[in-house]
Amino acid sequence: MNMHATALAHPNIAFIKFWGLADEARRIPANNSLSMNIGCLATKTSVTFDPALKADVLTLNDELVSGDGLARVQRFMDRIRHMAEKDLYAHITSTNNFPIGAGLASSAAGFAALTLAGTVALGLSLSEKALSALARFGSGSACRSIPGGFVEWVVDPLTGETYAQSIAPADHWELVDCIAILNQDHKPVGSEMGMRSAASSPLQAARVADAKRRFSRCRTAILSRDFAALSQITELDSNLMHAVMMTSNPPLYYWRPGSLAIMQAVKAWQAEGLPVTFTLDAGPNVHLITTRASVDEVLHRLRQFPEVIDIRSGIPAGPARLLEQDSPSRTVQV
Ligand code: DP6
């Protein structure tokens, strides 16, 4: 019998960032984070288990993957096999409509889609919470691409369980993420490696100690659609994470001169009254968050920067979803 499923997931942009693990083996984040799924970007992943295979085979954007990239996916597939108690390997085919490794969170969308397609293809039927908890073992931020809209990744203080859940649906607030792409290259130091050195920065403890306050202010700003409050906390949180990165050992400088030029321009635009704010992940690209009413103006202004080689814009998006499935009846409830 064919055991096959295809799923689609969106990457997400975090207003409150995840940077550093409190427990590496259990993948418990050092702080709670908060994000929005990005509609214009998507990853589609198909998983087909094949009894003839002796190992998983991974194709990413039509290229066969080997080495560390493959090993990371195989380790994650081992978890799914263990849960389903099945000893089968799969052909995994993933395609993105955006560049990989340039700070557009390809691992988040990729592992969210793989979690859904992989579990369904092996006959597992997991709740959204269980899917999200599982996805974090592929990539931390992937757990936030399982639920839809505006999403929080929390650690339950009583049980220690950690998973992401939606705090508001995609249509809650008409925000737009305009992504200024400055560089399409693969980043030299990925999040996984970078994050391991977070604790070597003397600023990380202070960033984490204040995270509860930022998280709660950001959550309230989203729920009450308060752009000014969101703006203030989003920039502070991004700057704090990059300050940690720059002061880690070895230091990580993800910003490019063009990134800083855009951030400074945003401050001037805000002074004119334009509702726009910025945040940057582990890469030089700048995510400008604005409202539907101001998106044309923001895009027009972004196009004036010679460093900007491409721009993507997307509205808040829904959850990871199944596109097709051809698998045994889903029996195992977790
Ligand atoms: C800067 O989720 O990519 O985008 O778990 O090692 O795959 P791994 O890390 P990842 O880290 C995300 C870091 C970030 C901030 C964020 O999205 O919260």
C-alpha cells in the first residue's frame, strides 16, 4: 500500500524572538516567543514511505540533499518512525517559493510541512498541539508554523510541556510583512549553530530575564491591534537578539549596511506618522511590518534602496495544512 501525504506550511516572522535553549536535549526554549505566519511564502512537502528504501532520500527544490541537511531530516524522521512504531524509510520532496537560508525561515516552514506530511503518511493522527510539540525537534520556530495566524510558543510552567498555539486567527489584524531581501546566499552561520553560543553573550541573561514582560506587552498589542505598542516592542526585541548575537563568542553579525540603512529610514518614516516597524531574523533581510492601508507607500519607499534585490509581501496566513493523503486509516491518537 502507498503511504503518502503532502502538506503545505508558511514560514513565520517573530515579533518576540526565540534565541537560545534552556534545555537542549528536550528543546525547551529559553523564552516564550510570538509570531505571525507569512502568506506569500510557502513550503510544500511530500512524503512517500517505500519498503524498498534503506534510508530516507531528500530532494529540496529539485536538488538531492546529502550531508548535514539530510542527517538533520533523517534524525527528525526517526522520531516519527519511533512514534508510529514503523521501520520504513521515505522519499521526501520539498519545494519552497523563496530562497533557502537567507533569513526567510525556510526551516520553520519546511519542518512544519514535514511534521504534518510525515505523521499522516505513517498513519498517525496527532492533535495540533502534539504536531507543534513534535515540529520543534526539527526546528524550534517550526512549531509556530503549525497553528494559524498569530501564534505563541509557550512553555507550560506546571507541566513543562512546550508547544505553539494560535492567539488570534489570520484575519484578526490586517498587517502586511514586506520583506526586503538584501542577499539570497545561504547564511554562513545557521540559527542552530548561532544559538548554541547565545549564552556566551553577557547580554543573553538580561534579554531572557526581560522576555516575559516583552512577551506580555506584545501579546496585548496584537490582541488590541495597537500598532504603536507592537512597533515599540518588536524593534526592541529584534535589537536585543542582534545585540546578543554580536556579543556572543564568536560574534555573529547578520546585519548588512543596507539592513541598517532601512532600519534608520523606518525611524524617520515613523516620525512622519507612517505605521511601519522592523524586525530581522538570523540574516540581513529586513521584515517591515505595516498595515494594509500603508503597504503601497512602504513598498514604494523600499524600492529606492539600491541594496534591496527583491521584495516579498504577505498578509497573515493560516495553519499548516494537508494537501493530499493516501495512507492507512489513521489509528494512533496522541
Ligand atoms: C532568529 O527555529 O531556525 O528566526 O531550532 O536551530 O532550527 P533551530 O532554530 P530556528 O531559530 C529561529 C531564530 C530566529 C528567531 C525566531 O524565529 O524566533
